Amino acid sequence: MAPGGDRFAFVPESTPYQVLLFDGDGAFEATVGTRGDGPGEFQRIRIVRFDEHGRLWVVSRDGRRLDIFESDLALASSESVREPIVHMGPVTGGMAAAVATAEGGRIGLLSPSGEVGALWSGTSNAEMMPGGLTAFETDGRRRIFFAEAHTYRVWEVDLSGAVRALVDHAPDWFAARFRPEVAAQMGSSAGTINALDYDPASDRLWMITGVPSEEITVDEINDYYQDPDLDPDALIAAMVDHVTEVFDASDGRSLGVSRGDLTRSLTSATPFRLAGPETVELLELALEESGSAGGG
């Protein structure tokens, strides 16, 4: 779900070649895109975001095509992309994006032609995630937030190219690993940041982290794999505990952590978007119930 002013965009799993638009009250407004390979047509949409002018940017073909629709939904451009786009978010003057490169990844301003400048580039963990990044978000203006695999660190880069580690600590629970017999089958994987979302009303950054479940057994994993109706999301939910932490986006100060079932049910999807005040209120309730919510 991608919010854009008075509109929300949603790509259904059942029809991944269409964008459904809803108004601010949740009423259906329009459908963008049809199935096909021409301009304004899609097979599988990867990313949808609105820019500050209400234009809809759509990335498809595994990040290698960019279509832009005007606020009245007329197709403005459709371009092939040289370097695959793996993340995208609005900033003042247009859109920022992360692309996967031969060296790893790069973050910069995204032009309507699909070219991405260079505000930040890195090489670590490139083989683990496209572009080496597991999460990406913007504040809609000048700040870009991102995280790399298996690190509890959120970087911030602004449009001038200045970079700082906004969040840079490692809680004990982040180092959780599968029990040895499970690790022998699945790999001993430590936690990773799965998603970031910025709330402009409070200048807060919401972070969803996935850590290996210390409770799941080999037998339970095998039962999932042998199920002919295996639901991948159910398997992931069983293998991974989702933790929500909220930070002050101005200084990286933690405002609370929750590992409750409510948090997990709301934030198991990656990436996630704060759909509106109701979602924020539910997540804040989860923080309060966990007894770890902070002020601010």
C-alpha cells in the first residue's frame, strides 16, 4: 500500500499487473494498468509510489521498467531501465531510488528516464539482497533512510549527499539465531531489518525487524514443507519473530519496542506502509501493551 495525499495505491496479489486506487476515505476510485508488455501495461508490478505532485510512479519487469502516470492517470512516460530499481520513495522535486549494480547498490535521485544519480553507494551484502539493501524509506522531502542485511543500523542520506548513521546499536535480541538442529538445516541466520516507514505527522521512523524464532523445531519446518497447500507466509511467520521499534527521526532515539502478536499481524508484510492514523494508533497500542513505549 502506497499513500499519496488523498489517494492510496494497492497492487493485488491476484492481479499483479494492476494498480487499484482508493480515495482518502477508502472508496475505490480507479484501476491503472492492464496485462501486457506495452506502455502502461504490466505483467508483475514491483513498486508503486506517488510523488509530491500526485503522479504515480510504477516499477515493473523486475525493476527494469518505469512508467509514470499524471495525477489525472494519463500515461506520461514509459522507459526501460538500465539498472534494476529495487526501492523507491518520494523526495522534494521528484523521486529517490536504490538500484542494484554490479558492485552492489547505489542510491540517488531517479529521473523519469530511469537514470539514478549517486548520493550513496555500497558493496556489502550485495549477494544477499538486490542492491545490498533490505529496507528503504524517505521523509517525502530531503531525507532517505535505508538498512543493509544483518545489521541493526539505519543510515540517513540527505539530498546534498551527507550521510550519517541515524540508528546504530545492536540489542541482545537482534543476535537471536535458530537453535542448532534447525540451523543445521536452515542456516544460522541473525536478525535483519525488513521494513522502514516514516510518519510525517510525528517525525517518527517505524522499523520492522525479523529475527529467527528460537522456538520452532525441525519437525515443524518439515511439516510445513510437506503440506501440499503450503502458505509461504505462514512458514515465514512460524520461522521469524517480527519486532517493531519506533525512533525519533531527528536523532535516532528509540521510543519503544514491541514483540506482541498485534505487532506481528500488522507488520508481517514486507515492505509495509502506515496506511493512516488508525494504523499508527494500533501500533502505538502494541507498544503500550508491551510496556516499552517511550515518550516523545
